[in-house]
Amino acid sequence: MKKICCVVLAMLPLTAFAYPIDVEKNLNGLKINYATYATTYDMGAITLNNDSDKAAECSVVFRNGPESPRTRRVSLEAGKSADLSAKFNREIIKLYITLTCKPK
């Protein structure tokens, strides 16, 4: 029994930190693909890919509970991609991302 407990305790640092990420999107007819990442316990990131034939102005709002939201803005040309991230002061339990894009 002691050996099993030691093995379980030794494996604890190997568990991955992951938190759920909810994305609310308003793309206004643009073909924007995204991928979200839980980079560290207090940082979240999103990659935007503009697959449409028009340039786009995008705004991304990262929210983590009671902390103030972090807003990032980017101008994406057709066929280009961009990485956006936000770091918080507290550990992220659940990350809410609002993605809004409009044609340029």
C-alpha cells in the first residue's frame, strides 16, 4: 500500500494543467479560424487565421472571473494569421474569450 501511495504522489507533477476555454465569436461573415491554448496556469492565448479574401479588424477580449478583462486588437490581412495572449494576476479557473471581427 505504501508503494502505491508513493507512486501516486510521484506522478502528481506529471498531471497537465488545463482549464476550459469558452469562445464567443461574432465574425460578421468573415472566414476566421481560431485555435485556443492554455499556455500556463495564469496565461491564455488564441491564434487567428484569416481565410477570407478580405482584410479584417479583430478584437479579442480575455476574461478570467473577477479580474478586469484584457483586450487585444489586431488587423489581419487576407491569408495571414496572428497570435494574441493575455496574462492574469490569478490562476485561471475558466477562461472566456470574446472574438469580434469586421471587414476593413
